[in-house]
Amino acid sequence: MKSLTISLLIVLTFTSCSKVERNSPNIVIIYADDMGYGDLNCQNPNSKIPTPNLDKLASEGMRFTDAHSSSGICSPSRFALLTGSYHWRRQHGIVGSFGKPFFKDSDITLPQLLKTKGYTTACIGKWHLGWDWDFINKEPSSSRNYWRNDRKMYDLQDINWEAPITGGPLDRGFDYYYGDGTINFPPYAWVENDRFVEIPNDIFEFNQFEREVKEADWDSRPGPKVKGWDPYKVLPTLTKKTIEWINRQDENKPFFLYFALPSPHAPIIPNDEFDGKSQAGGYGDFMVETDWVAGQVLKALKEKGLEDNTIIIFSSDNGPESYAWQRAEKYGHYSMNGFRGLKRDVWEGGHHVPFIVKWPGLIEAGSVSNEVISQVDIMATLASITGIDLAEDSAPDSYNFKSVILGKEYKSPIREATVHNTYKSIWGIRKGDWLYINDSTGGHRKLPESFKELTGYTDFNTKGLLFNMVDDSEQRVNLYEKYPEKIIEMEKLLKGYRERGYSVRRSKQD
């Protein structure tokens, strides 16, 4: 009887511990840069790029087929993911070199929320959300121009490099940061927490690194750097640091890791061992390396014994860069899949992104959801999973997708509507099957004539655009003149979202 009692106590103890762990899962977000929906082999039957690790992740979790970033460019989408707020409520453009923070100190971020539940938090990789630099000279003193305009470049003597760099990840709820800020922006140097690992002591001239780029140009702005800085080492170094950080974690304390990849964003610099691994040129090979990096992180979690109680979210900040047009013509690989437009555009290809969620034992392996989801929804969903009550003024545009990913009953659609936007001039809104754009185009640049000939795309000349996205995801048939009542409805809905400060009331959300 005594033996039986002890056995029952052991069983109850393990059951209790298991329940606690399930309520406090580790969370890892792997965030790619400029990766198109069609760059994942499992989403593109005609892909020229093998992505075995991401394909495996999708086979073990849930893949969303209709997922969107807040913006068609970098910084705004990152802000939206970390705050649950559309970027356009704050600003439209990216944070430039030595730019101010995208955030206000009053913003509530995802890592700040998770810390209230005892989470250890880390950001590794591309920040691109600004810092409060300690300027010696607020105006650049260099006579050299910065990149492609007349703005002057900050020089070595303009900044106090020894001072702590405030306003960055550590001031937004992260316990730890390691990264290079932004791979193609100065300063080209490693930052750990709020200090430079090595002080910049040299100047990089535009596109003049010591090594050659594998495709196109460097797309790198001039400015201060560490002497001998090699961009080819950035991705391997970030991978190594991420694995080291995972291995330092206490398995009894939950953690949140935001691993922001600098790839496959330009410069296109796959390391030599990945050359020729795809049939889509240098970019394709860089995608193979990016997939390998994701695989290394997943492997580290498994070897540490953390896989079973870790939520993995994989996505990208926006659609692929303009090189994708030439890639489609030259190699037959469509990074945008069948979607119209690319990075920056309000066309679908600018913001329709990969989105995979894995949680072993709780998310059905190999499941697929066609629900429209936005990256702003990550915050409310994770808050619900971890038992955090969101304040009324936090995550104003974030919907809770917990029921969707866990396969529970829910009322579809979760989102009433989704606003699509990059810059101030063009806006789109999706509600159900319908997408309205308040311009004659969703593009911020014209489609090349050669690509039009290849795909059969034509331009439109109506005041606005209307598409049925279920019947016409490629946005070829403009229904603007056929359904005037739908235009009135969508314009009113868009106006309402833009004028009020939220999409969803917290009290109404499950």
C-alpha cells in the first residue's frame, strides 16, 4: 500500500509539472527578411529552391496560406509584430542608419508582456528599429554622400562609440541582444546588449567590401565599420550565438527568443558551401543557407530537450525584393508564387508571407489554415496562450488565433478585416473574400514590360480596385465598376479603421 501511494504521488507530481510546462511554453520566433511566399518549397510546386528544414517544420505544425505582414517593408513590420499594432498608426517608413527608435517608451511590447510571466527574453539578429545614439555632432560632418541621395554620411568622429546605446532591444523588454543592427546599414559592427563588441575604426565606401557579392550589388550604405568587417560572417555568427543562447537556458524557466534573420535580404551573400545548391542563382543559394540556419536552431532545441514544450513561429517581414522579377524570367522561380507585386507594394506579393506555427502535441501536425491572419495577431495569440490579460490600450489591432492553431471550434472569420499599407499614398483593406485598394494600382513601381509579357498582367485605369481574392488571388480581374455598393462599404470600413485607434476591443476578444 505504501509503495502504491508513493507511485501515485509520483504520477500526480509529473502530471502537475507537465501541466505547468504546457501553460508556460518556450516561444521562438524566426523572422526572415524579404522572403517570398513562393520561396518555401512546400508552398510552390514549381520551386527551384530546396527548403527541407522549413518544409519539415510545416509538416509538423500548422501552415497559414493567407498570412500577411503589416507593411511591405522592414522596420514597420517588425514594430507591428512586437506591439500588435499596425505600423501606420506610428509611421510608414523604415528606420535609417543612426535613426531614432520606431517605438515610444509608452509602447507595450511582446517581450515586456512575457517578462511579467517570468520569461527570459532575447533578441538576436537584425534590429532595424532604431536607437538613441550618443551624437557628438548631431549633423553629419562627412563631406561624402549617404547612399543614393544628397544626405551626408555620419563619420567616425560624429558619435560617442564608447557610450551605452540606449533605446534598443534592452529598453523594449529584451534581457539580451546580439546582432549587427542591420546588415546593409552602418555601423558595420557587432553590438552585444547595449555596447559595441569592437568600436568602429574604419569607413566603408558604397559597395566596396573586400569580397565580391554573389548576386546584384551590395545594396549597402556607406559609413563607419570595424576594420576588416566581412558581411559573409554575419549569418553564421548569428546562428552560432543563437545556439549558444539556447544552450544556456534553464529548462525549468520559460524563454522567448526573437531570432531576426538578415536573410535572404540583399546583399545576396550565401557562403561558399551553399553555392549551386539551388537552381535559382545566388538568391536561391542564400535561401538554402537561410533554411539551413532555421534547421540548426530547431536542431539545438531538440538536442537541449526543449522541442516538445516550445512554440515555433516562422514568418517573413514582407515579400521579396525586385530582383524576383528577373529571377522568374531567368530561372523560372517565382518568389512571390502566383501573387502580383513585390516588396513595398500593396499588391498581394508585397505582404502575403510564409507563416508556420509548431507546438508538438497541441498543434496538429501537417494542418493547414486558410484563415486570413496578420503578424499583428501574434501578440494577442501568445498572450492568450500564456495567460496574460492584455490592457485595453495594448495590441490594438491584434486578434486571438489560439482556437485556430489548437484546432478548437471558433467562429470564422477571426478578423473582421485587415488593412494593407506600406506608404501614405496607397491603402488596401481585405474583408472576407473581398479586397479594395484606393488607387488605380497597388504598386509603388511599375511591372517591367518583360514580366508583363511573361505573365500576361495588364494595368488598370479605374479610380480604385476591387478583387475577389478567393476566385482571383493573382489580382487579374478588377471588379471595381461591377460592384459600386461594395466599394462604398469598403471605403467606409477603411476610413473607420484609420480614424479610430484600434481594430478590436480587448473585452470582446476570447
